[in-house]
Amino acid sequence: MPTLSDSHVVGPSNLERVRDAEKAMTAFVKAKEPRASDLDSVIGQTIQEYLVDMLADLRHLAQHRGLDFDQADRLARGHFHAEVGEGS
């Protein structure tokens, strides 16, 4: 796993962000496959496939709620690059 620099981070550390994302992804996987206990025990699909499914489902939610997923994705990309200390 790549090292996540916290040199430009204000607020939660990048490791805390990873842990929060793992909690969200684990909840999503468990909702889709109740027999899975965590991300290392996914059944039927790879974690990458679940990530794609989760992003697609978030697009459906955004459309249903009248949110702009593409704009949110652009902003999230910018936040990510700032948090890991990379230029956009």
C-alpha cells in the first residue's frame, strides 16, 4: 500500500480517511453480500468490482436526489490530491 503523506493535511489524517472509507465499503459489501464479514472476505466479486458497483449506485442516488455526481467527483479528486500533497 502506498504511503499517504499528511504534510498538507488539516483535519483527519489520510490513514483515518482510509479507515473511514473501508467502513463505508465494508457496509456496502455486506449489504450486497450478507455472508461477507469484511473486505478481505468478499464473495462472488472482487473488491474492485464492488467499488465499481458502489460508485454506480452512488450515481443512481445522486440522480434520484438531484445531485451533480460529476461535479462532486471533480471536487473529490481535487480534495484527494490536496490531501496526499500532489498537484491536481
